[in-house]
Amino acid sequence: MEALKALLPEFENRIDCIYIDPPYNTGNENWVYNDAVNDPRILRWLNKVVGKEGEDFSRHDKWLCMMYPRLKLLWRLLSEKGSLWFSIDDAEMPCARLLMDEIAGQQSFVAANVWQKRYSRENRGAIGDAHEYVLVYAKTPKSFKHRRNLIPLDEKQARVYRNPENRKETDPSKRWRALPMTAQGYRPNQMYEIIGPNGTVHLPPDGRCWSMIELEFLKLKAAGRIYWGKDGNAQPSVIRYLSEVNGLVPWTWWPHEDVGHTDEAKKEINSILGSGNAFDTPKGTRLIQRILDIATDENSIVLDLFAGSGTTAHAVLRKNAEDNGTRRFILVEMMDYAETITAERVRRVMDGYGEGDKRVAGLGGSFIFHAVGQHALFDDDGHLNPAVDVNTMRRYLAYTEGLPAEAVVASDNPIAPAYVGSHDGRALLFHYQPHVGTTLDYEFLAGLRFDAATRPERLVVYADYCTLGEDFLARARIVFKKIPRDLTRL
């Protein structure tokens, strides 16, 4: 929560792709994520915000209480063209859908992708558990279809495009396949006779029509783009060349052949960090890269709130290496392995890892490791914490007042130490000193060194006290806001 709040001033409405792999809440206490949501910090939050009754909540209630505020903030961080991808299994799938529908709106739902996590049979349960889900919600779902990317064809999928005259053909402009020229339903202008090269008359099968009007068919026929079979008797099909195929429309079924499985993911992290790294069920790079393939462009910002073993960063770096992209990632992790596992994996992926003939070359890149500040902006009594740097307070105030980051000035500016910046005819001033009461009065106003060119139409002044009358404030177009009462709390 603290990390998300810290990201808001700089990244609200700027994240293009959010992936989360939160605790699944299965009750398995041995899992590294402390799966039953009993982390002391989360329990403290439950006690403080929900109350002591939170101790008696069921597991599902606690999970919802933990997830709700985080998802609210994540939705604020998401850009208008962005999408949120949510890994979950059957334990909390129904709650996850209802929670996201409430926060984002049912209209923002895009798909519930089913990921085949196993490649071998699971025989321990009454019915073998072989899948998990990846939910997708889009900030502007109506345009998501036009913004999302197609899935690149792999060699197996491209194999159906062949040059009949040269089975070893590699030129995509000479490899092709025949696509059926019918569509389901009945459309009068797509119900016409077609005469084949040997005189055979073709009509659409029952319940179907041709997939195009006759004029379009004649254009394709003239261009040599109609296939009649080896002997010329087959129903007409459209010739499509491999060079014309930009990709495949994503489906909700993600087989392990396309996106990997849990065993592959475990071997992957062991090869990077060695065995005994505390992650028994990490997500694989191919799974996250499928999300990046669909949801990002070359300069997207990607956020992973439950970073775990750092797979998302690995996938971003690999994707950048493939298409020379400049995607950036933000990882957030609250557990004590953030430095030794999460960040360490990213370092090794960037620099290279392994020995001898098993050496894997580094993908390059860099990152900065931050820890959330130890001092909260407000103390337990609701007052500003004097231990917090004043410049941090100024940036926080600018954000909550809607002052753009580029408009914020340093405290040693020529107008006044309290001056934070101006935007849209409004100047923001933060008249604050730790342990000393400050007052908005005539003396303070006289010390402001605005000239005729820089004097804004309105002043918004934060201070502890104000000795100026309401009539004067109205005439001078000054808004007084009391510290700490009028400071916005995230």
C-alpha cells in the first residue's frame, strides 16, 4: 500500500500494463507468500482499518480486505490505454471477478484466460487440477480490441504455409495456405454461383454463404488468389501468403506448449538462482511474455505489484531484446527476499548467468532499488511528521493539489521559500516549518516577490494559522488551507 501511494504522484494514469500474481489464499501456510494472508503487516492493517473483528474474518474476507484497496490504487495508476492482468486460481476466482467488476466496472472486463499449468496428468484430486486463470480488465474496453496486439506465429503455426513446388521454401511471400471461402449464415448478396476452371458450378453449403460479395471474389480470381484444389474440382478457397499474416487473434485458451508450465518455470528460476530459492511455484517467463505480446508496445511501462521471483522484469527485458523496445518495469515486493531473490534475479538476467557451455548471455539494462521510507507523512495524531523531509512534503502537496510535476519549483526559488509552483493561474504556497507554527498574514504576503508577469490570479496558501479576514481573502483571491486539517490523505 505504501509503495502504491508513493508511485501515484509520478505514475498515476501512466502505467500501460499491470500484472499481479497475488496470494491465492489456498490455506497452504508453507508457501513463500504466506498464503493465508497472515503476514503481520497485513494483520495490522486489518486491525487498524477494519477493526478487531477482522481477526474473526474468514480467509475469503481477509483476502478481499487485503486486495480491495490495492486494486483501487492500481486502477488509478493504469493509463487510459492500459490493461490489468490478474493471475488467480479456483480458490478466489469468483471473488476476484466480483471485486474487479466493482472497482473497474463490468464493462471493463475483457476475458478470463485459462492457462494450462501442467503438461502431465494430475491424479491426486477427484478431478485433476491442470489450470489457472489470467483475468483481463481494460481501462477503455471499447478500444482495447483495436489497441491489443496479435500473437506472433511460431514455426509450428507457420508450418501450414507451404510452397507446393518447393517444400523447403523459406520466403514468406512464396509460402501460402488455402482458407475456406464460406461464412456461417445467409446473406443474399453473398449467395451466388461460382463456376470453376473445369466448368463445375459451386454454391455455398447449406446454412452458409460465401465470405465475400461477388465483386471481391472476381478481383481475387483475376489476381490468381483462388485455389480450386489439385484437380480443379474443389470448392474455391482463398490463397493467403505467410507474408500477409501479421499474427493471430489471442484466444482465452493458453496451452502449455505456447506459454510454458509450472515445471518449466521452476527449472528456469533454479538455473538462474540455484535450487533452494524458496519459490516452488513461480510464474514462467513465457507466460508473462504472452501478456506483454498482447498488451504492450515498445515503450510501455509495466508494473508488477506482487513481484515474487522477478519473472515480470525478466519477461520485459527479453521482450525488449526481441524487438529493440524500451519498455520499463516497476516491481513491488514486501517480503524479505526482495533484495536476495527478486532484485538478484533481475541483476543476473541483465548481466548473464551460468557457467561454461550453459552460460546464458545477459539481456542488458539497469534498474534502481528503492525502499519505502521509514517515516509516514502523518503521525498517529494526524499531524505532519517532522521527520519527513520538507521537499517530500512539497511534492506530496503538489500532487494532491493537481500541480503538474514539471511546474514544481525548489524551495530556493526567487519568489519565496514557501512557493511550490503555479499552474492555470493558481500559485501554490506551503508555509510550513517543523515544530514552529506558521501564519498567513500581511507580513507573509509582503514577502512574496511576484512581479507583474508572474503574479497569478489566485493564491492557495497552506499554513498553521491565518489572521486575515474573509473579506480581504476574497478580494485578494486567496484561499487559506489549514495545516494539517486541509491536507489530503491518500
